[in-house]
Amino acid sequence: MKRPRVSEKQEQQSIVDLLTMLGAKVYVIGRTPPRDGRTHFGTGQTPGIGDLYAFVPRPDRSPFKPWIVLWVEVKRVGGRTRAEQLEFETLCDKAQHHYFRGTADGFTAYLRGLGFRIG
């Protein structure tokens, strides 16, 4: 049986909900473009910047470095990645910033890899 297609907006809400459950402070930056063909809402955001920026309490509750600062680029299954997004991801990697690109399911696995215990 084929699973129903999940929109990028639904993927993003699932990720925001998960981060909030972990006690994170989440800033939503990206929004889905309008259906009239424009590529953005005129928000003035630089192309390529992530959809979410979050401060996540570390799973080990370290008093010396209590937060993980994380960029998230939300994608639906089969979603395309633009060159500007790849460039931003590369810069995050070089600056040693946490960065994730993908779906809510992939994000759950990513957080587990950082040491979070998620159902």
C-alpha cells in the first residue's frame, strides 16, 4: 500500500514539534513559496539559508556547553536541493555548525545519532 505524500510544510511541523518536545527554542525562517510561481514571499532572506534555526538542550545536560545550535533544511520525500542550499550546508560544515537536510523521519535518526533518546 502506497503511503500518502507528505508536504514539506507537514515535514517541517513534525520537526518543530519534535524539537519543542526536547525543550528547544526554534526559529522558523523558511516558508513554502506561493503557488503563483514566485520563488519567495519577498521576505528578504538570502537564498540557501536553512528553514529552521534551533537551540537544543544537550542530551547529556552538560553545564559547560548546554546547547546544540542547529540549522535544519526541511525536505519532503523526493524534494530537490538547490545549489544555494548545498553551499550553505558546506559552509555550516566548514564552520562546524550542526546542520541537517531531509525529512522528519531522517531528522529523528539524526537526533538519535547526537545521543537523544527518542521513542
